Amino acid sequence: MSVTESTENYDILVVGSGEAGKCLAWTTTAEGHRTAVVERKLIGGSCPNVACLPSKNIIHSAKVRSFTRRAAEFGVELESAATNMKGVQARKRAMVEDLRQLHLDRYQASGAELIMSEARFVCERSVDVEAADGCKRRIRGERVFLDLGTYATVPDVPGLAAARPMTHVELLDLDRLPEDLIVIGGGFVALELAQAVRRFGARVTVIEYGPQLASREDADVAAAILDLFRDEGITVHLRTRIRRVDGESGRDVLVITDGPDGECVIDGTDLLVGVGRTPNTGGIGLERAGVKLTDTGYIVVDERLATTAAGVWAMGECAGSPHFTHVAFDDFRVVHDNLHGGSSTTTGRLLAYCLYTDPELARVGCNETQAGHRGIGYRPHPADGCRSANQDAVRAAWIHEDADRRGQRRDPRIHRVRDRSQRTHGRRPDGNDRPHPVHGTAQCDIRPPHGSRRTHFPTEGTPRTHPRSTLIL
Ligand SMILES: Cc1cc2nc3c(=O)[nH]c(=O)nc-3n(C[C@H](O)[C@H](O)[C@H](O)COP(=O)(O)OP(=O)(O)OC[C@H]3O[C@@H](n4cnc5c(N)ncnc54)[C@H](O)[C@@H]3O)c2cc1C
């Protein structure tokens, strides 16, 4: 088979159909540009298929399971309750399938051409693609937009790769409950999944190299998360380095560690790795397109997300933007605005950071530690005598959790977010009672303290981005 002789020319070529890529494609097509999107596997990108939405769907099932365990506290008599992972998966898979169809419908309605293939660059602004039936094409874009995303990093530790650890992709598709899960890493993804699996009834051990969970959060916030995890029966090892792994995930694994108490052997049945991400930039000929990469493989971009190649932009995680769907969406806004003569940049944008443990944690902009490092003056938020925004968030979350424990929701801050979400998104349009996950908007309602010079709260208007997650309405 050979590549068809002629190159097909498009106004816009998007590689990767994640949040930024698909939004750009649908928008430019509506504006009259001939647009092609090349996607190798996940229609709509990671978020609806293997990341945000499936994880939040499963986290919600885990929450329901945790309620059933405490049913008597709410005055509910249950004869028995058990986790049925096949049922959990059926619910999640139905949602993912709905979302996949929704994306396909949207592509069809928009007129943007979706090409299912891996794209490989052959020269400037030109890629080769190969459809499932073996048909090869060469596509050239007048303008090219890269939204390639990242994948879970498996660190180079003796025995780890051979143990065939799960990443979030496999864990979120597991039809069985691991008996004894060892989680390597204490970042956002690892924490969300560790708690959910624990709530389904597994034993869970988290191993974190650093001195605290959620390494980028303030120490008091991390301490609150640690308390929460220990309270739920999750074993956490901090300041612990993994020396070697023996065995195979899904059967028996041994993780040999060095920690504050010396060598330790942690045994389990399953292994999950959640230690970071690697950009999907290798082996696809980006060098032939003149697109330079950083030492860590991210695409070099300027503040308008332009790459080192003329007429090529990068968006989302592959461009080194913070790893959130709402940030990828903002990248789309920056690029799109500039296509129309605007002057948007990514410089100094105010971002929302969200951790969807239960209770959830969120902050907008930098935290106290980061403000300290950057020499930014801030004043503690006075709400309810709390010392900081983070503490306020922790406290609000705890109130939320505490209210849940009591079967009530009394805290007005919780009501504000809930009411706004429900007004914004409403219930399922078809009136179906089945809980339906939607990407929702939760907007921080905290204002800067009166008269403060500079704070880590939004000082001018509202945040640029809104956290996006699954709200079960
Ligand atoms: C478990 C988990 C939970 C998360 N939860 C949240 C959350 O609750 N809220 C939140 O805001 N963020 C969350 N995130 C992060 C969020 O999923 C990402 O930041 C977001 O999806 C943006 O991704 P992206 O557009 O950069 O890339 P992606 O969505 O990964 O899109 C990149 C696409 O490019 C395709 N691709 C790559 N290379 C090629 C190629 N050569 N040819 C063709 N196609 C290619 C890939 O198949 C993929 O579909 C979560 C992440 C994980 C892992």
C-alpha cells in the first residue's frame, strides 16, 4: 500500500481530539474553515474516555458504597450491601458510550472531518494517516494545532515494568475489586483513585516519596488529606522510596521500600502507578515539522501557544499547560482569540485547582506556600475565623462531609455551589431519574479581604477557568 499521490489540503489540521482540539475544530468549522481532526483512539480525548469523567463516575459509586456501610447512622436498615464491580463498570461504560456518541454526533453536526488514525509528521504541517482499512492519506494543514495529551509515567524502578502495574486507564476499567491495592504516588490522580478503591472495600496502601501527600498543596491541607485517608483505613507511607518490585499486579506483588524506619516490604495483590505524566510527543516526527521539545518532551510554546514551527500551535497538556480539562479549554480560547487578531496569552492566568477526593478540595490561583515563594503578599481570609483560603476550603469540605455524616447539608457555602450548579445545568433533560454525570461549573465564591493589597484570591473579576468535574445532579 502506498500513500495516495496527492496531498489533501485543509485550512485547519488538528492532531488529537482532546478538549482544546475538538473545541477548536468545531469552532473553526462553524466559521467556514475546512477542518480535519486526526485522533488515534479516544474520541473526545482522555477526559470523557479514561480520565475525568470515568473517574468521577466511579468515585461517585464509591461514595454510595461508603454510605451503605454507614446506613444505620442515617437511620436506614440494610439487610446487606456489597460491591459489585461489574455493576460499577456497567454504569461507567454506559456513560462513556453516551459521551462517545455525543462527540460523534457533534462532529457530524459540525462538519469537521474526524479521521481515526495516528498522525505522523512527514514535513512541515503535513501528516500521514492510515485508516483501519489500511487506506493511507497525506493531510496538510494551512494551520496546524497539536493537542496530543500525555500518558501515565511508569518510573524506572527495578521490577516495576515487569510487574505490569495498572495505570488509571486499567484501574478505571477493572471488573473486579482488588483485594489489596498498593498505590505508588500521592498526587491528585493517585489520591482520588486510592480513596475510591478503599471505599469499595479493598485494603489500600499509598506510597509517597515526598514528605506529604498532594505535594503542591500547603502542608496544612496535605495534613488534612492524610488525616482523612487514615480515618478511612488507608495506610500511607510518606518519605518512602521504592527500591524494587517483585511479582505481578493482579496476582501477588511485593514492593520493597526505604522509608523513615528503614527497609520495609509491602505486599499486595495489585499495583497502581500514579506518579506523573509523559507527553505523547515521541516517535511521531515532530522534528520533521520543526516543532521543538523541552528536555522533558513537552512542546516548546510561547505565551500565545505558538510552537517553534510557523503556523503550528500546541494546546493542553502536551504544551506543558497545567493538567486540567478547564485549562485545556482555556488554551483553546487563547489560540482562537489570536486567530481573530486578539492578544490573549497564557501569562498570569488565574487557574482553579481541584482534587476530587471526597470531600473535595479546591483553590483558585496560588496557595500560601507558592505566594510565599513568589514574594506575593496575602492576608488570611477572615471567613469564620479561618486562617487561609486553603483552610477555608478544607473546613468547608469538612463541614460538607460532616453534614453528610448527619444526613444534612447546612453550610450555606455548600448550598451556593450546589444551587448554582443546578441552575446552570439542570437535571437530565429526558427526566430520567438515573443520576447523570455532567461537566459542571463550580465557581469560587470567596472574595478578597477588604482592602488587601494582593491576595491569592481572584482580585479582578472572576477566575479565567472554572473547575470541571462530574456533578451528579
Ligand atoms: C484519572 C484522571 C482524572 C482526571 N480528572 C480530572 C478532573 O476531574 N478535572 C480536570 O479538569 N482534569 C482531570 N484530569 C486531567 C484531564 O483529563 C486532562 O488535563 C484533559 O483531558 C486535557 O487533556 P489534553 O487535551 O491535553 O489531552 P487529551 O484529552 O489526552 O487528548 C489528546 C488526544 O490526542 C490523541 N493523540 C495523541 N497523539 C496522537 C497522534 N500522534 N495522532 C492522533 N492522535 C493522537 C490521544 O489519543 C488523545 O485522545 C484527569 C486526568 C486523569 C488521568
